[in-house]
Amino acid sequence: MFRACLLATALFAASFQPAAARTGPLPSASAMDAEVGRLMGATGARGLALAVIEDGRPVHVRAYGERNARGQPLTEATVMYGASLTKAVFAWTVMQLVEEGVIELDRPIGDYLSRPLPDYYDAIIEDRYADYRGLADDPRWRAITPRILLTHSAGFSNFGFLEPDGRLKIHFEPGSRYAYSGDGLILLQFVLEQGLGLDLGAEMQRRVFDRFGMTDTGMMWRADFADDLADGWKIDGSVEPHDERSKPRAAGSMDTSIADFARFAAAYVRGESLSPASRAELVRPQLPITTATQFPSLQPELPPDRRRADLAAGLGVIVFDGPQGRGFFKGGHNGSTANTWVCVETGRRCVVILSNDVRAETAFPTLVAFILGDTGVPYDWEYGPLPAL
């Protein structure tokens, strides 16, 4: 099965060639401001922050609206919840460790552990990671590798607590298909911390946040964040206070600002701090995506003749092929947060949107298209049908 999967991936990658690039000038700053205002009015969103990257450099970084119910303004330095954008930053960090020989993408995770994964359960592990005891009678966990975890193909549900008994389980052969799993990324964090003795928060701080001058970003709550902090608005318009996260979680504990994440997005498309080969590996089509939508994560696969040929899992991001050629994206979401990050390789262009109001999410396809033109971002796969705005 593993060899068959490798062959299918190779055939997919061979057919996943960029289309002819078509790019034009970016809209003016005033035009972008006006479009954001229009879309915030159409959705009722109270706060939104936008960054635009061109040729690997931030050219427009702006915040609009409010950061809390008191009406304090959202600013470019306001600390906002990064949600699952964390996963892309985590993958970037892991690739640095791969370059240094600390970990290998295709080496089974059991090779880094001193005892079988299901045997690690205790009070400390219980609070920090998933409950792996459900894997005790399933030897397939031994086939899981860092690459499998970064491509969401371990066979897990999104989180183990969603299982009837609360214990993580494998639902299909690891590496055979895509199914979004936050606990898959957290398992790789577990390997780094419990197997290799690393501190993920410290590693990401040193390797990413400090390196790129992201002074308002962290994997855990900091007291100084309170000076300029975004609360969130839910779909019903109620306010949700910002969560003070007490431990790093690779699946989504990062707090950041639009100015900070613009620095990371720009460095990412430039390939800064990674070799060209490593940066290319992150955004290479690693595994075909075979479902109609991203969620629910364990939905049945589509028949082969209905699967998209323009969509694949990268490492920590989703890779797509569109009118402007190869691109990649990552979203982030919770009850009061909506984020998206879209890049096209041609022109090293990106749009980053962080919103502290989940209602803004319906505006993302319109705003990204207004700025970058038709990129082919598969928003219908990520969100399902969205209204035209």
C-alpha cells in the first residue's frame, strides 16, 4: 500500500503543473481600504486586519474596525489569535530541524521514542497531548512519520476528544489519504518534546519569531499582550474574550499581529532561513486530496473521476494550481476567529487576513480575488458554498 501511495503521489505531482501565469498590478491602497470597508459592512464584521505581500515584501499592512466591545481600535500591532495558521509556522520550524539532521521526514516516529507511544500516558501527558492508549492494539502507529503527520494523513480524527472514548484512533492506513487532524500535528510536537527533549515554544520563538522580528507573537500567553489585544465576535454577534493559552500547541496556540505575520509570510515566500530545496518541499504537492470538502475530516473519499486534480497537501499548507500557476494557502478558524493566508508563487505575492470576527470569513474569497485576481484558491473545498458579496 505504501509503495502504491508513493506511485500515486508521483503521478499526481507530474500532472500538477502550473498554468500560464497571468498577473496585473495590485489595487491601490485606497481601493483596498474601500473594498475592506464595503465587505465589513456586508458581513457585519467588527474587525479585520490585512497584509499584502509583493515580490516577497509587505507592501500594504492595515487594520480596520475594533478590537473589543469597548470600541478600541484594531491596530497593526494588535495581538490576535493565529488559530491554525500556527500549523504552517510549525511546519516551517520542523523543516529547519530536518535540515539540521535533528529529525527525518520519513523516519517512523517510534524511532525517536524510548517506549511505545501508547505507554506514555500519565498526568502530565494527559493535559498536554492526546490520549494515545487507544493505539495500544493498533500497530499501524509504528508506520507514522513526520511527513505523514504534516500532510494530515495519519488516519486520525481532528482531535482525539471527538472519539466516543476520548482516545485517538487510526481510521485508515497512515499515509494513504488526507484527513485534517490537529492532533496529528500535536503528535509531532510530542515526538519533538518527549522523544528529542526539545521545547517547541522555545524553538519557534528562536527560529521564527525572534529571527523575523515578530515581537508581538508567541506560542503562549504573555502579560504584555494585554496592552493591545483583540477579543472576538461570534456568528451571533456576541463577544468572546481572548483566550490566555497556557501551553504551546502545534495545532493552534499562536498569538500574532498582522504586522508580525506579514513578516513571516514575506520570509516564507522568499525562502529565508531555509535552503531552496527545503522551502520547495513545504509547498510541493505531497498527497492528492480526495474529499469534496475539508470538513468533516473523516468524510468518505470521492470517486476517482470526481476528485480535483488541482489540489494537494503540502507540509503544513494546502497546495493548489490555478490561473496564475502554483499557489498555497492555510486557514484558521474558531468560534470568533477567521484567518486566511494565500500566496501565489508568481510574483511572490500573498494576502493575509486576520479577523477577530468570524462573520468576516464569508468575505475572504471576494477580498483575495479583488487584490490578487483569480488565483483558483479552492475556497469551496475549505468552507463549502459561500454567498457572493
